[in-house]
Amino acid sequence: MDFWRVLNWHPSAPDPSANGHPLYIWPRQGAGRVDDPDREYKVLYVGDSPEGAVAEAFGRYLTWTPDILAPPPGTPYGTRKALVRYTGDPAVLDLDDPQVLLDWSLRPSSVVSRDRDSTQQWARAIYDKGSFEGLSWWSFYEPRWASIGLWDVKGLQVAGDPEPLTMDHDAIQEAAAIIRKVIR
């Protein structure tokens, strides 16, 4: 399976422990939908399509300008926003499957709730079961896209070089068209 993510990429980041590496997982977590409230595991958030990853990264902005592609202050010179593709076959629990929701006593509204204490609790219960390496749910921006949280990334491989993003990049153009964002 292929997964995509928008990240602050630095071409000389040597390994996954370095910010800017495609497999780097931000250590200060807690606000994400399926983050671990006990901080025993970290979550890598990816999408099932390039457009979905772009929408999740930039969808909160009303207008898309080159400013959204600027790396955060304090990042090393040469850091760029990039789209990276991963391959792998992790065991992901699909929360878009009605039977899975029944099995876990979850309602669709529980999955997309903005109450992070609640979502993190059921995510932790799924993690504790030990049968899955992550879970997926429908994207806030477009339900055809899946958002995926992976707590086990050992089987992920970076597929090719990260693609530096520009406002002309196909994934940016397509995501903007689908979720109706203005590009300037």
C-alpha cells in the first residue's frame, strides 16, 4: 500500500531521529486524533493519496499562497515543504468499515469528534489490543480520502525522493480544486 505525507524535509537529515528526515516523527504529540495520552507511542500521520495529504496539511488555510510552503522559523537552511511517498503493508484498522465500528462500539461521530480526550482513549484501546499497527478514518476535507495514524512504522519504506512542493505541484492544484481553496 502507498501512503503520503507533507513534511518539512531537509535533504541532509541523516536518519529518522533527525527532524527533516522522511521517517521523523514529531516527539511533542498530544493534540492529534489518535495520539497516545500516556505518551508510550508516537504516531506518524499519513494519507492514502497525495491530494489527501496536502489537504490535511494546508486545508485550514482559507487562501493558499506560497507562504504556506515556508518551513517553520528556526529550521535549518535548505528545509522545504515536500511530499513524500511511503510503501508498506501495516495492519491498519479501517474505521470507515461499519462492521469495525460495531465491533469496537464506535459511532461515526465518535471517530470524527474534535474531543481529543475521547478519540485518544479509543485509539489507545485499539493500540492495546496489539493486533494493529495503526488505524484509518475518513478525511475531514474529503471523505473519499483516508487519514491514517501509524504507531508502528518499522515496515514503511520511503519510495523515491521527497518532492519539494510548489504552488504548481499537481497535488496542490488537485487538492485545492477538490476542497475549493483559492490559490494565489
